[in-house]
Amino acid sequence: MPDRLTIITTRSGDQGTTGLADGSRVSKTHLRVVALGEVDELNSQLGLLMAELNELDHHQRIKPIAKLLRPIQHALFDIGSELAIPGYSQLQSAQLAHLDEEGEKLNAQLPSLKEFILPGGSRAAAQAHVVRSVCRRAERAVVAMHEAELKDLAANSDQLLSQRYLNRLSDLMFIVARTINQALEVPDLLWNKAN
């Protein structure tokens, strides 16, 4: 495989612009660049969660959770490639189906919720909630970019797959957080509504 990144420091962004993968240059505040940055942060936060889970791999019920997250990191990188190349599609509908299937399997093993829960419990579950909330921010950035760039949203269903993926991923991360707490035998933190 040829080297993809031989020069990391290019100084080409010193003036507040950045290059997209199609060769065009845009402001670093461009909605596409903002969305790309949010998805990058999401992937980094997911990587931190996976590192937390690796430290807990002696818990047999944690290993399947860590295993299901790996393809999600690759899917987020696919979304990043779409954001870096306007009009390009990389994400596949099977990746979205993977989220739905895994979420249903995990949720079926959890007790039903009768109250809202707060982010927390175990450290790893708290990090899963961070991933969930960063995912919502990334989703909002992608939606804003799509609204600004795509005149006919219905005609651009391939472009909207990334938007749907992020929406479903945030739901899955809520389930993952609860699953981690259950695996570690740590109760979820229930919201106590003020009287």
C-alpha cells in the first residue's frame, strides 16, 4: 500500500482555510468542515470508550460490547470521507442495519425504563453517554450542512444515509451505556424529579 500521509504539517491552513479531498479550499468555518470536525471528535470519543472497555476486558460481558463498536469507528471514518468529498457516497445501508440489529439485541436484555436516567454509573457508561451526546452534536452539524447544500433532500437519499446513521448511533449509545452498567453490575442513575 502506498503512503497516504507523508507530510502532516503543511501550513496550508494558516490563513483559515482547509482543503477538501476534491482539491477545493473552503473556510474552516464552512458547514462541511464543521460537520467533518464533529464526526472526527465523535470517532475520537468512541475510541476513548473502546480504550476504557479494553481495560475491562476481564469482564466477559464487556467483550461483545467492545466488538460491536469497532465497525462503528470504520463507519464514522466512511462518513468523514463523504464529508471530505462533496457528492461522494461511501456509507452502506448494511452499516445502518448493523446499528439497528445490535441495538435491538442489547435492548432486549435490559430491564424496561420507568424513569429517565442520568449519564453516569460506571466510568465506561459515562463515556458512552459522552459519545451519545457528541453524536447528537455531529448529527446536528450534518443536518445543517445538508439543509444548506442539498436543494432537494428527497433526491439525495445516499447523502442522507450518514444523517440517519448518526441518529441511530446516538440511540445505540444510550443502550450501550445501560448495557455497560448492567455488565458491571452498576445501577443506572435515575433522575429524581424535584417536587
